[in-house]
Amino acid sequence: MNVWSLPAGLSLEEQFQLTKDAGFNTIELNLSENNAAENIVTGDLALSEKLDLTLDSTAEDLAGIKALSEKYQLPISSISTALHWNYPLSANEPEIREKGIAIVRKMIDVCQALGGDAVLVVPGLVKQDVPYDICYDRSLAAFKELAPYATERQIHIGIENVWNKFLLSPLEARQFIDAIDNAYVGMYFDAGNILQFGFPEQWVHILGPRIKKIHVKDFKVSIGNIQGFTTLLNGDVSWRPLIEALNDIGYNGPLTCELSAYKQNGQQLAYDTSRALDYIVNL
């Protein structure tokens, strides 16, 4: 369970309690900043940003979070963030690129302190004023710079496939990861994000052991835009081929849901998603 999927207004302990009660095995927290600008995650996707883990979180704050993880027997397997939509590794401004790199380092430190093993990073944003090739070069340079830091702390960096007009094929994503050439930099694969552009099971087979973590959401191809994201089993993801592909490559990590909470009775999403995952993993 990524806590973006939980309704706003819950304390951190209530987030852990709900995630445990719904039957999840792990929980994913998101690093934010206290006054973050709106982005695609909090705006178009309507995911609920929480401020329990921020760039200003202290060692004492992290100890408190780790205590909750142990109390509810919910390992914090990974750390995500929306901040790289605001501070992309591919930005034209050097100071913004440096802020993006510093955020990844902070995520790695936080993940290590909380007992996780991977962080999710949006690799770059292709824009009209940031051409594809420039984005590629800047992003590649950033990950090569970050790779030794991740290796030293034994925390994997997972590059997520998102709607950023970048790394649009599994062959290119594989090439990009291989160019970084570090075992601690791989893919955080989002099955729902890819459906508009390809077939999740094909990406899994091509990326193979480069996949470090998995996000799951569903998507309605007939809608075809960002409003097409939907709850598990309510869209067009072919779950059986995906699960077979994950088994083929030997993936045994979590399937982490990343969905927007229901507008009414938002907590119910956790229970419904948990039951859907019970079905999916047993296909």
C-alpha cells in the first residue's frame, strides 16, 4: 500500500493501522516537502499527499516512523516521491537539477533508516524546452552520479515509467539502465502506467532482473488519457500474463498499489484493493 492511496486527514498511525487491517504486507511512504507545489500526482491523479515524511524529517522523526512500522509489523519496503515532477533531473536550470539529485540522496538515507531497500525516482521530463536527447543525457548523468551513493548504502534506485514522454519503449529503458551499469540502479515498473503505450508482460520479460519493484493500478484504454486510471480489475490490464511474466523472471517482491482514494468512504479502497490483489497474485 502506497499511502497516497489512503484518504487525507489520517494520522500516520492511522495510516499504518488501516493498511494492516486491510491485509497488506508492506507499506510505501512518500517523501514530500512542507510547501510542495501541485503536480501531476497531487493534481491530475488526485493522490493524497501526506506530510509525515518530508525533506526536513529528523533522525528522531524517522525513529518514530520505524517504531510504527515495527508495532504494526508492516515493513517500509520502499520510498516514493512526487518531488521530481517539481525538481526534475533533466531541468534546464542547474540548481533545479542539483535539488533533484539532493532529493534522491535524502530518499536513500531515509529508506536506509527505515529498513527499506529501494527508492522510486522519476528519471526526467521531456518538454518543449527540454528536448528528448538533452533529457536523456542529463538524466543518465544524474543516475551515474547517484549510483555510487546507492551502492554504498545498499539501497536500490528504481526508475519509474511515468507519463513524462521519456523512455517510451522497454528496449530503450533496458538500454538506459544498462548504460548506467550499476546493480543498484534498475526499474520501478508501473503496470498501469504502461498500458496506453504497450503491454506490461512484454516490458517485464524484456527488463527481467532489472525490475526492482512493482506498482499496480488499472487503466481503461478506451478513455486513453489520465482520467483512464482506475481501480484494480476495473480496467484493461491483463493480469494473468503479467503475473506469469513476473514469475518467469523470478520477481518475488511486493505489488504496491498506487490509486486515488474513493471520494466517499475513502478508507474502503484499501480493503477492496487488498481483496483484488488476493485474486491477482493467485492467478
